[in-house]
Amino acid sequence: MVDYSKYKFVKVEKKERVAILTLNNPDAMNAIGKDEHHELEMVFEDMNEDNEVLAVILTGAGRAFSAGGDINLMIEGYTDHSIRISSTSVKRIILNLLSIRKPVIAALNGACAGLGATIALQCDFVIASEKARIGDPHIGVGILPGDGGAIIWPLLVGMCKAKQFLMTGDMVTAADAERMGLITKVVPPDQLMDEAWALAKKMAEGPALALSLTKLCLNKILMDRVNLLFDTTIAYEYHTLNSPDHLEAAKSFLEKRAPKFTSGDTDPFVF
């Protein structure tokens, strides 16, 4: 039996062969800092090895699924690179999630942004509350969406729409996300977990071997894109993390003002 008592930021509940994973730092809108990052790496591995689980629901506590990266960590990491999350750690979250043999359902209870959105969109099904919004606003803090956003968005909505949202950082309503094929289904807020539970139970009671192998075949497409692009996109993201534009954007976010980007004043294409 897998021991889940080690987790602080991910709440794990199991019943009827379904595991419910809840990102559990609501005061920070379930932002993913270094500790949360490490737990997400580990919990997906544990889900894969837990023979008592045949389906997984991933959701967030409070009013958000996940606000994405921790803005304070970004600022501190600008001057102290040692506290940054390693690029290999970022990659492991995505690979471990894609490697889970059981169906995974993301239940978006609220805002879902950045790395939070990337994690949700790598799940097998995404069910969203009508109040949820989803987007990848990396560009708004002066960095490239290198932790998987540049990989998954074009696969789901096509290159044209992917460029629109990744290069503007605009958030998408749940209704628009469903229409574009970004997510599976949108439901009223009070029906979200019931809908996710019904789907999880259907998966858990289905032919586990056939479901697992179907997922394996489909995820080979995602794995192929990860293997092709991830190392490049995350390297470029880390390059932008060291840029003055990023520091200015992160500070302006905390100070609640518009950022003033300066890379266009020099040669932004030299790196």
C-alpha cells in the first residue's frame, strides 16, 4: 500500500478504486512553489504504482485549480538561482503525469493558469466549472511558456489559436475552452465534482487493460512532442527567467501596476 501521509500540499483521498487528488494551498490559489512541485512529481508516480486505484480525479481547494508558478519564487530566483526549480524536475511532472496508466480527470473548480493549466491539459479528460478560466500567461511575466504550454496547446486547438493565447497570455472562459476543444466539458459549479466522479467511476469500472493500452497509444503522440520540444522550450524559458523584462514583470505584478518592458530597446534576438 502506498503511503500518502508524506504529502502536505496534495490531499489524497481514495474510495471505490478512485483517487481524488486536491491541490491544497488555497490561500495561495494553489500556486506551485518548490515544495508543491516536488509533491506533484511524487504523487503521479505513486498513483501509477497504487494497485488500489483505477481512476484519478485532480482538482484544487478553494477558488482556484492552480494559479501556476509562484511569483515570489520567480523574484527570489532572479538573484539566487540555487532556489529555482530545476528543469529536470519540471520535465518529470509532465512525464510522470503522462505515464500514469489509469485515466486521469482534471476537475477545474476555478482559475487554471500557467503550469496549472499545462498539468490540467495533460490529463485525459478536463471538466470545468462554468466559473473556471484557463490560460497560460507566461508571456505576461516576460517568460516563454516552456514548461509544457508550447507543446500541449497546439495539439489541442491548432497552431493559430495556440499562438493567439500563448503570445497574448489571455485567459479563456470555460465555455470558450469547450468550444475550441481545449477541454472536454463545462458544467455548473455545483455539478463539477459529481460529473468528475461519475466519469471516474465509469473508468474504474471499465476494462482496465483496454483503457490503459488505449491511453498508452494516444499518449505516445504527447510523449513524442515532449521528447521533441521540451528540452528546448524549458531552456528558453530559463533564459527568459534571467531577463530584465521578467524581473520587471514580476515586480509590477506584486505592485499592481503595468510593466515597462525594455528588451525591445536593445537587441532581443541575441542569446
